[in-house]
Amino acid sequence: MRVTKTTPPNPTDLIDWLNHEGLLELDWDFPEDGDLAAAGLDSMAVMQLVVAVEDCFGLELGPDDLTRANLATPKALAALLAAKMS
Amino acid sequence: MKPDSGRFDVAVIGGGSAGLAAAISAARNGARTLLVERHGCLGGMGTASLVHTFCGLYLLREEPGAVIANPGFCEEIATLMTQATGRGPLRMGRLDVLPQHPVEFVGIADGLIASEPLIELRLHTVVTGVSRDADGWEIRLAGCAGAHVVRARSLVDASGDAVVADFLGGAFSIAPPLSLQRPAYVFGVHGPVALDEELRLRTAGLLVEGVRSGALHAAALGLSFRNSGRPCEFFGTLDLDGGDAAADYDPLDPACLGRLETHGRAIAASAVRWLCGHDAHWRGSYISHWPVRAGIRESRRWLGGYTLTGDDLASGRRFEDEIALATWPMEFRETAKGPKLRYPQDNRPAGIPLRCLKPAGIGRLFVAGRCISADHEAQASIRVMGTCFATGEAAGRAAAKAASSP
């Protein structure tokens, strides 16, 4: 069984996590404000992301959370997860 | 079996993107050509399976602007498609693609065939066997009116499934069921006025919610939507991993394919119903058409004089006898979780040698399309329609030349 993470990831950890989960293949030097959509975070990957976030962080992202702004960059996504956790 | 007076220089099995290109190219090289297709229209994956993007037409490059990789038939069809749809190449991520409309593709193929008097087209016809003798090929055909035999000097296997390898007991390879690229089930949707990025993401969220609530099957997570280029018309694409039966996936088994397709329709229908009921943008949407068949990405691969490898593609290897360039990254769809792309070093295109189109030791036989001699990794690049046009064109030319030599 997977241990649910209880602290929100910082943007750098989030980049590692996205790679580790196989959601994206980001370069090691992918910037915190890099464009995730251009890196392959399309609607299919977003669905996998929501499932993985639920598994790993115990957070349920809904349609209202999945805006372009929230998913634009590792920084924005980390902020979304932090906000959902608090 | 009725005798058939048909004697051809070249016979092409399969009227998909590769077979269409092969027949046109053979005819333009002076060969009296027979083109055999099991459906009622040409275009294969691009029409019967509603695959609505021509991939592999353009070079991989950082700079903006799409550059055709293989001049000739690829360029011709790209021009005709752009004229028909009014849409030019699009950059998606790092890749240039040409959006294509299956309805327009059918019309373009009809027009191309009509302008080639040397082509005889047999739709609604399947090939049930072939055999080789000193003079060439005997090809057994079947349709609703019964069975026929025709003869041709040269044969092109553009079946996608390397059926000739099966008929002849020839050398082919097929990946194990869990490694085979998963099929795509593409369907038409009459839907929201504008599917912009926000709605696309929201739709993803709605589908996850549907799965989470138990209303939708988990396979709905493999669904994505794209504009067709026509107002209010969309394509939904569902990658099917075979679910619990993934280990039994067999693209050559009609029963297996039929089960997957039935499953695909049920998932698609429930997903569109769910979206209609849960979002104002989707209200009133409906599925407007189903594909004739699922989009098969990989089945048998011929083993020819050379087998193109993933390493050849990754390093952009070039060959003395290359007949076309492969430019699409290796696109792995071994699960329904979206593509995994492997790009070549420095965006280099790789050459496809003519030997990949020639099964070893069998004269006047050529292969085109997704079943040319390539390993599982290389096939993940060369299977795309843009590359199939190019290998088809080369196979047709080579078959015409072989037919006219003693």
C-alpha cells in the first residue's frame, strides 16, 4: 500500500514526482515556471495526473481545479496542491 | 472458383495510405495495376478508423515552419488535403502534423484513382491467398459474388498485417500481446461550439469525476477530444488497453477486435452521456458516427533484407539504398495512458532502406506501410500515415520496375 504524502511538494520535487509517476518526461533542468502543456501535459495526461495526485497525496482535484492557470507550470501546480492540502 | 481474365503488372493488397500511394506510383510508372481493398472506400486508418492527423509528413525541427520530409506523393496529398480542409500544418508540442478530415480523404483518394487509367480498383474484395510461380503471382480474391483468381507480375503487400507473409509462411515477427501498441477507437461527436483548452481540461476533470463516482469505466481515462476543423464536429479518441484481457490482445483475431470495439463503443457512449449531463458546454452533444473499425497500430511485421531498428531511428542512421525518411519520433502506445515519445538525436531523420520493403528471397514482392521490416521500436515511428505514403510510393515504383524486367 502506498503511503499518502502529507506535505505539499515544492516545485522541484513536483518535477521529479511527475517524472517518477511516468506522467511526463521532463528534463532534469526543466524550469519551475516551464510550460507543462508544451511538455506534454495534455488532457489525457491531466486525467492520469488527477488519479496520481489522489493516490499519492490523498487530494481530489475536481473540474473546477483543472484550469489552465493551475496547470501551467510546476510552480502553479505545486501551489494548487498546497492550497488543496491546507 | 470462377476464372478471371485479369492479368496485371502489379497487384497491391490493401487500399490504406500505403496501398493508395503504391497503386498510384505503380500506375504512374507505367504498370497496369490492380488495387484490392476490403472496405467500400480507400484510406484505411485515415478513413475507416477516423485517424484524423497525418503524422510523419514533416521534418523534425526546432525552427517554426513545417518542411516536407519526403517530396513526391506526400507533398501531393498534403497539398490536396490542405485545399480540401483549408487547414495547413499545425505544431503540436515539438511536432508538425497535418490535420486531415476522413471525409475529405475518401474524396481525395477517389479523385486520384479516377485520374489513373492504368489502375483497376476492386473494393469490397479480400485476398484469401497468393502463390508464386515462374511467371509471377496468382492472387485469390473473394467478394460477395464469389471467388476469383487474378495474376500479376509483381505484388505489393500493403495490408498492414503482412497477410502475404502469413499466406506464404514467410518470415514475420509480432510483439508479445502486452507489448503490442494498443489500438485507438476514434468516433465522431457533434458537440460544444468551441472546445478550447479550458474546456478540454475541464472535460478531463469531469471524466475523472465520472470514474471516481463509479459512473464511468476506468477506461474513460483514455479518452480525449479534438476539433475536426468543422463547426461543432469533434473526434473522440479512446486508447483501448484491453483491460483485464490485455494479456490476450490479438489484433489479428476478429473475435478479440470485435470485443474491444464493442467495449470501446460502450465506454464512449457512457462518457459522452456523462459529459452531457454534467456540463453546460456539453449539453446536447451526441456521438454522430462510429468508425468502421478500430485503429490498429501494430500487428505482424515482415522480416526483410534489412530490419530497421529503434537504434537506427534514435541515431538518425542513413543508408545507401534509402527510399524515404522516417521523421516521426518513436511513439509508444503500449498502455492506454497516452503516448511515450522517443526522439532521435539532434532531430535527425533516419533513412528507410529499400531492403526493408523486400522480403528476403522472394522475388517481385514488396511491402509498404506499417508492416515493413522494422523492429517493434522502429515500427512505432514508421507506422504513421505520412511515412506510409512514402514507403507506399517507393514500393509501387519498385514493383512496377520489377514487373517490366525479365
